[in-house]
Amino acid sequence: MNSSSVISVNSVSDHEDLVIQGSRISGGLRGTIQIPGDKSVSHRSLMLGALATGETVIHGLLLGEDPRSTAACFRAMGATISE
């Protein structure tokens, strides 16, 4: 990692903030993140996973009507999404 890139996790009593600074992180970002599931997080996970290169595995996805609709939209645009 070059000196202009900083990745840190700050813990606050009931949550953690991920701070990523710097636009030149070589090799992209890789790793695992665990957060509580809800509808908004499910939407964002589907969107980011559909846009990512490679395979994305999402655990704890809340598959209500809205996230299913989001998945259907990305399938219509060519993303492969399985349940």
C-alpha cells in the first residue's frame, strides 16, 4: 500500500466505521465485512455485488419484495444472481 492510501476501522461502542482514503489502492479491495442485515443493506449489497468483478457471496440477505425486485433488475441487465 502506498503512503497516500489509508484504511482504518474505528470501533465505537455499538458500531464500527470503515474509513478508506486514497484513490490508489493497488489490486482493489478484498475482504469480508459483517454488518446487521436490513432492507437498505440488502439493496446496497445486491447493487455492489452486481457491479463487482468476480463472485460476491452475501449472507443474511433479507429477501423481501424490494430486494427481490432489485435482483430482478440486475438480472435483466445481465448479472447472474442465484438464491
